[in-house]
Amino acid sequence: MVKKKSSYRSSRLTAEQESLLRQEKELREKEALLRRRLQQLPAAMEKKRLRQKERQTKAIYTTFTGSAEQPGPVAGRGSRRHSRGASLREKRAAKIKFVILILILTSLLILIWQSLPT
């Protein structure tokens, strides 16, 4: 009986050791992946900064060219808001109208269906 207990403990210990070795291997792989990402991060940040700078220069250029064409003392301030599309209130009203129209159409279809002879 004593041998069974020791063999059970030893097999349990080896299983735990194997589990810990697997976890250690996974952690090493994750560490290597994170180190690679850390090395790539400055280049990615530089690309992002360059893209933002490019967007800003394009936005400034379009703002200047757009404001030069528009008449008035404060050119280009209110026109951008209207060009974006409908406001939230208008979108909500359009959705409500759509739902009401769908309800009316379904009720008409139901009435027509019921009036058909069977």
C-alpha cells in the first residue's frame, strides 16, 4: 500500500510538472510574440503619425480651397454641417414615417386578403 501512495504521488507530481512545463512554454511563446510586437510598435506608431499628418494637411488644403470659393465674411462655417446629411431628429422622423407606412400597407394587405372569396 505504501508503494501505491508514493507512485500516485510521483505520477501526480510528474503530471503537475508536465502541466507547468506546458504553461512555461506557452508563456515563453507569448513573451516572444509580445517582444516582436514591441519591436514593431515604433514603426507602426510612426506610420500612424504620418497618416494623421497627411490627413490634416489634406483637411487644411480642402478647408482653404473651400472657404476661398464661398462668399461672405465667415466662409465655410455653416455649410459643412448641412453637407453631412440629415440630423438625428430628421432621421428619427423618417424612421417613424417608415414604420407607419409599413403598418398601413400590412393592414391594407390583410383587409384585401380577408375580402377574397375562399
